[in-house]
Amino acid sequence: MTGHLFDVINILGGLALFLYGLEESTSAFASNFGGQSRELMVRFTRRKPMAFVFGVILAAIAQGSTVATSFAIGFVDVGMLTFAGSVVVMMGVSVGGTFVTILLSLNTVAFSPLLLAASLLMTRFGGVTMKRTGYILRGLSLVLLGMFVLQLGVGPLLADPRFGELAARVAKKPVLTGLAALATTGVLQSSSAVMALAVALATAGALPLPAVFPIVMGAHVGSTMMVLLAGLSGKQNARKLGVCTFVYKLSGVLLLIPFLPWIDAFLERTGVSVSGMVVFAQIGLAVFNTIIFYPFTDLLASVSAQIAERTG
């Protein structure tokens, strides 16, 4: 254990830096969401397709579905967004939340120092708009830097045969793997952090293919924990959206579970790298969820509202 102490420190430090970057970008996004932007959002989300697109953009900027859905709950809570519109926004948020994983899988972490330097120049010497962009960019650079430190810790662990044996055991217990991902996402309050760890392990060759979808599914459902708690502590519409998010994501996972053996077999035949499969699995799950439930938005909203009222 002593030999891997600094590797563990790098992993924990990388995750902490990753989460701090998410908080920084979220804080910058929230503080720059001015009155004109809010009025534009209200007009933009009146139609379902546009509300969905807004959710995708919101999650991409906020760098995570958990944070973005929490924003949507806040909008509902203060009357800026109707409950019907917020359900569609939440669906878009689920798809847009995959942006971080896509970004991390492209090996862009090497550019984090350059982005950090650019953000510093923008916040110090730029105009108002430039400074706002610089603060968001600073959060993104910290996210990538955290991923870089995380990979520094994961790499040396792979040289230990015991780590390979552990990975093999994990692949044989997909249910436990999924539950562990769910719990970790709930504790860290970020599915992006769990996906970042999955990408790091996959890039290093330590993530077996059968473990990919359980991790993605666990993180998918786990991302609703903080949203659900935020909704339950808010007003009626916010509480309904929190319940709706949980029902939406859990239902999508349950519907897809019976097809996992065929999906794993198909992905294996494609020859895609495991890190690429992590990205495809997360995007595929989010898109599958949307395709299944988008035509039944009103029904989903009605069921969620009944559950919220009974548990309120």
C-alpha cells in the first residue's frame, strides 16, 4: 500500500480538482446569468424542441447533468420556467451532460495549462464579456487539469497484478459495479466525476467491457440523488421535477437492462476502444431515454406529479 500511496493521493487530488473545476464553472455560469438571459430563456423554452435544445446547452455549459438539472429546479422554483417546460429541459440536460465525457475522451487534458493561462489573461485584462467567458473557461481548465492528475494516479496502479485481478472480479459482478457507481455519484454529487474516473481507467486498459454499462447506468441514476433532494426541499413544481428526473432516468435504465448482453456483444464486434465505449454507452443511454419518453412528456409529468403529491 505504501508504494501506491502517492498514486492514491493523485487519484483523490485529481477528483477533488475535477469537482472544484465543476463548481467554479457552475458559479461563473450562475453569476453571469443576467436578466436579459433569463428573459431570453423564458421565450426560448415555450416550444418543446427549443426547450430540449436549451437543456442540452445548459448541461454542456454547466458541465454536468446534476448541476444543470439543479439549475432547472431553481428556475421552476422562482417561476421562470413552467413544470411542463422543465420536463423537456431535463431531457435535454440528460443528453447535454455527456459533453464532459466526450471532452475527456478526446485527450484534451494536455491543453489544460494553456486554457488556464488564457482564462487568466481574459479575467485580468478583458472587457466585461471577456471576463465572464474567462471565468467559465477557468472552470473548464481546472476540470481538465483534474483529469490529468487523475490519470497520473491511475497509470502506476496498473503495474500491480492485484489491480488486474480486482478488475476481473468487478467484471463478473455488474450489479455491484452499478450500485457502487450509483453510490459514488450520490456522494460526489457529480456523475461527471464518476465518468471521468471510468474514462481514466478505460484509457489505461483497466476497465473490462462488461463493467462499462453498469457504471454508466449507475452514474445515470445516481445523478438524480442530489436533484431529488433539492426538489423535495423546494416548492411544489420543483419537487415534482426532482421526482420526475428520478422516474425518468430509472425507467430508462430498467428498460435497457434486458438488452445488455446483446449490446455488449455488438460493441465488442465494433472494435471500438473501451474508453470510446464509455462515451458511446453514456450517449446511447441518454438518447435512448429521450426517444422513449419524449412523446410521453405529459404522461411522465402527470405520473411524477402524483408521486410528488403522495410523498410530499
